[in-house]
Amino acid sequence: MPIKSALYTFNSMSTIIEFIKKINHEVKKSCANTRLFPSVMIAQAILESNAGKSKLAMLHNNYFGIKSTKMWAGNSVHYLTTEYQNGIAIKIKQPFRSYPSMKDGFADRVKFLQVNKRYTVHGVFTSISPEEQVLAFLKAGYATDPNYAIKLVALIRKYDLKQFDL
């Protein structure tokens, strides 16, 4: 039975802990020498992929909900997703990137952030703490959910994700 909180719904705490164990080494490799905090990336993967249980993650190795654009040369899939417009949640079908492996998905996520200048301009790569980086993502328009930053910080704290930043 799913566990519900004010911020998110997941199958169980043990599912999330197993997911963290599954991805933390690849996340740390992907974040090496980038100034990205692994704790933030892990929290984003938990939140965006429902701890790896979303179809987008399970079938397409897209743990961050990265959408396809005209500039994307790889494979794409279409899924219904929730977006927030003026604070109101709406469901729309969107194209998402599809990757052959988790490693490819994580590497492309880092590249996606590096080539989109809005993340540099808003301080994602100069943040001095995970909390500051979460706010920089919000300022850069990474997510439309008005509670996105609160949810990420809650996950970082609840699962002691800063241990992966060392």
C-alpha cells in the first residue's frame, strides 16, 4: 500500500532506500567534476521517477523527466505528464528522451544542464550547498511544480542524501 505524505507518494521507505543504493554510484560518477551535488541529483531522481517505478524510468532510463526538443537527436517517447500553469496542475502529453541505459540517461542529464545556459546563469554550478542548488534549479525554471524545491530538500534530509556529496 502506498505511503502518502503532504509532499509525495511512494510505495515504501525500503523501496526508496533500495533505489538510492541502485543509483548512487552512477550519480556520483555523473556528478564528478561538475559542481553538481549528488544529493540533489538523487533527490530529483526519486521525485521525478517515483523512486525508479515510473514507466519513463523503467522502460526508457529517463529518471529526470527530460523532455525531447527539436534539438534532441536520440529516441523519444510520449507520455501524459502533470505540468503546472499559473499554479494549477494540468495533464498534457509530452515527448520525453529515451536512453539505452541508466548510465546514458544520467550522463545526458548532466550534459543537458551544462549546455542550457539558464542553469549556469541562475547559479546551479556555483551553489555552495545542496539547498542553494535546489533553489537555483527553481530559479532556472527546471520544474513547474511550485513545491518542487520543498520536496527535494525534504528528500535530501529524510534520506540523509548529503552523505553522497562527500
